[in-house]
Amino acid sequence: MRTYSNQRNPILPVDVHIPDSEGHVMSDGRLYVYGSFDDREDVYCSEQYRVVSTGDMKEWTIHEISLEGKQIPWFNNPDAPKYPGIDWSHPTPFIQRMIQRDIENGVDMKAKFEEEAKKEKPPLLFAPDCIEKDGTYYLYFCMSDDSEGVAVSDRPEGPFSDPVQLPCGGIDPAIFQDDDGQVYYYWGQLFSHGVKLHSDMVSFDREEIIDDLVTEENHYFHEGSSMRKIGDTYYYVYADMERGKPTSLGYSTGKSPLGPFTYRGIIIDNDGCDPASWNNHGSIECVDGQWYVFYHRCSRGMQQHRRLCIEKIEIAPDGTIPEVKMTSQGIGEPFAPGEEIFGYQACGLTGSVYIDVNPGEHAEKYPEILTHISSGDTITFRYIRSGEEWTKAEICCKGSGRIRIMLNDVCAGEIVVNGETDHWQTVCGSVQAEAGTCELVLEIVEASELEIAAVTMA
């Protein structure tokens, strides 16, 4: 078990990658976050889960392993029931485009997926969800063979045991209990499904499954179901395809937990967190009267190494959720004058730059840095705030280059870097900008082996 004090994004230590976050305030008053656990570079997720919890949205506990893939008895068991995942007979527009692209490249996507399905896989655990009922915690999970199941514990953080296979196939389970005590189960990639659970919490009638609760065509659904209720309205949150790839969390609303649902829009989009940004998966939850959106950002120039991020959101009087931007400040206050902002806290990147591990000196203080920087790149930090004029910028960096300091889209100054590539140095420059809250953008005018560990404004 580890503890970590932080309100900035990313929320957890940079070596702890928990994506697909479902946030739930449990009966003990603490917030628990259930998600996948990225620790591989070849595939999403891993063979374990770890639960994260907090009592104040600042002090975080990273609990020990809550479930492992090796505990699941039906995985790779040829005699275990098999249930279909993706319905290839009715490809969505997105899949049709991918199939056409692969045909043009001489690849049969359907055959490729079917061939992969035949191979023996590691027992990877994909996105989970959890609920409490009568003092027992039920962890719903899915695996790399499209199987889904539920394990139980007497503690919200686990460990979970006694897994039972559910009579469905796919990924991304979600669980929701309505005010009358009825529990509903949701799942699916490309195609969404929902059903009433029996009171035993581990079974349901397949004949009662409702398909296509939300669709790609009408709701931009891709995967990652999550259900909440606000007042008398049900909010179905999921990975949203409206902008061409599932980097957004979107939502639809209805007056019944099984629909029909009407598309409402996007809550947050993680496009631009990394050049390889591809997917998103998360949830919304109210903690002490404040609503938050839980989501992830990938890093290190790849789709993996996704880390937990949180932003405050509002529920408008008409029930809509205004879209929010990714921030560096997270759920804390804007960065203050003189406060060091780490490179890995950047919330927007364009060009070739990305966040990666610091392999050299001062890795304890700067475990990750901004690297692969090229001319024309931009690096965004939201937000900084000062009650007095901004007059100085400091950048901890290596290499050489020229960096333009932009505050709220206005050039406040430039810093020229002429340094060595194997030693960090702090370079200072004068800036001029009015007091207030600002979006800080570093525009890279010139770069030669330039890397950035941190920036400080004053």
C-alpha cells in the first residue's frame, strides 16, 4: 500500500497507471476509484487490479492488488461457456471504415480478429466496476477473451475472490443500483447492452437483455459504459466517437435506466494529451456536493501508460454538463507564482513532443520529462494565477532552443536556451503580462535536443 498527496493532474505517482476510472463514494464516506492497471507496452491493461481511495480528494491510498487474472478459473478453459463480443455481422460505421482501410492495405480485419481470438492469451483484466449491496462489495470485470465475471469482498478495496462467470461476452462492465434497489448491468464495445440483475448480483436472464441502448450512429457510442442518476434523470456516460476517435467522454440521458436515451454532448476530450492519444474511459461522481469527471490520459508516445486525471464539472440547471478542458491544476487551485510546474503535468501537446521517463540525472525529482521536442511544437499548462503582474519565467531544461512564452494567447516573452544535452540547467527570462488566471503555452520556435523538466512563472 502506498500513500500520495496531490490534487494536480495526473493524480497518482507517474509510475502508477490506472485508466478506465469508475469513481464511487462508498458507505464509509471515502471515494474509491476502480480501473484497469497499465503495466505493459504491447497491450492495454495487465493481469491485476489495484483500487485507489481518498477521504478528502487530496490524500490518496493506492491499495494492494485487489484481483489477479490467474484467479479466474474459466480463463483459457476450453470447457467454459463462450459468449460473443463484437457482432461482426452488423459492423458500425467506424468498423466499416476500418475494414475498408484494411482492405485497401490487403488486410482482412475480421479474419485477423477471429485468428487472434483462437490464440492463447495472458489473463488480462480490462476495465472493471464495483458496487456495494448489503455489506458485500461486488467487483464486475472483463478479460481479454471477452468473458465477464464478478468477484466479491467484504471491503471496498478488496481483495476480491470467488469469481463467477456472467452469461455474456464483451468488455467494459458497468453496474448501477436504482433508488428502488433494482440493480442493472451494462457492457459492450461498439454495441451497448443492458439488463436487470437478479437479487443474487451474479445472474440475469439472457432473454431480458436490451441491445443498442446507445449506438454509434445516434449517440456516438464506442465503449466504456457508466451509469449515474441525477434527480429523476439517468446519465449514460461512455467513450464518444463524435470527433472521429474515442478520445471523448460523452453522455446521453433518459428517464429509465434502460432507455430510451437522447444524446447530450461531450464532457471532456483527451485528444492532444499525447501524439498517440486514442481512447478515453471514465465516469462522473458527486463528492461532498461537487461533481467530478474521472478520465485518463496516455503518455510516453503510445496508447498505453494511461494515468488517472480528474476535473471539476457542473450540472447545469437544465441538466446538461458543460464540456470542460483538460487541466494541469486538476482539482486543486491554479499554480501560484513561484510554484514549480512539472513537465509531466502538461495537459496539451502538439507536434512531436511527449511525456516520457527521465533516464538521466535528477530522476527522483523529475521522474518524467517533456522530450522529442521539435520546432513548431506547443506545450500547454492550465492554469496559473497571480494577483500581480507576471514578470519572470524559469525553465529547467537540457539542450538548446528558443521558447516563446504565451499567456492567454498573448506573447509575454521569449527564453533562449544554449545548454548541454547531458545536464539540467535552469534558464530565466523576463516576461510581461497582466495579473490574473492564465493558460500557459510554451511555443517551441527552435529546438536542438531540447528537453524540459519543469517551468516556473512569477
